[in-house]
Amino acid sequence: MQSVLTLAMDHETTADHSTTTLSLSLLLASEPATPHQCWHKADWGMFNSRIEAVKMDLSQLQGTDDTLRAITNITRLIHQAVREAVPLRTA
């Protein structure tokens, strides 16, 4: 495939220089499809069992550091359970 479709030079301008016009045929790469969760096909039983299997005890939290650490762990747990229980689609 040729990239240059047309090339034209116009010397008859009112300026002190010529005009060059170039038309190119460029292939544009399409963006890859981004996978998204297919929530209506989620296995909520699996999600629930993954969360319950950890048996996280939050009754002994003492102070901000413990609370922030617990929040981080809960967030990781939820993300992991979603990865396991919710299939991806790319369309």
C-alpha cells in the first residue's frame, strides 16, 4: 500500500514561496478493547465464600494505624473476590 496519495506544488501564489500539498494514507491503530466486569454474570456465592473464608476479626482494632491497615486488607480482599467471581468482557 502506498502512503502518499497525492503530492502537488503550486508555484503561482501571491507569496514569495511555493505551496506544497501532500495527502497521506495512514493506518490508524484502534485502541485495544478494555476488559470490564460482566456484573450480571457474577457468581455471588463464590464472592461471598471468598469473603467469609478469611474470617477477618475487626473487634480488636486499636487506633488509626490498625483501622487503616484493616481498610487496606478489606479492600484487597474485595478486589480479589471480584477478580475470582466476576467474569470479564472486552466488548
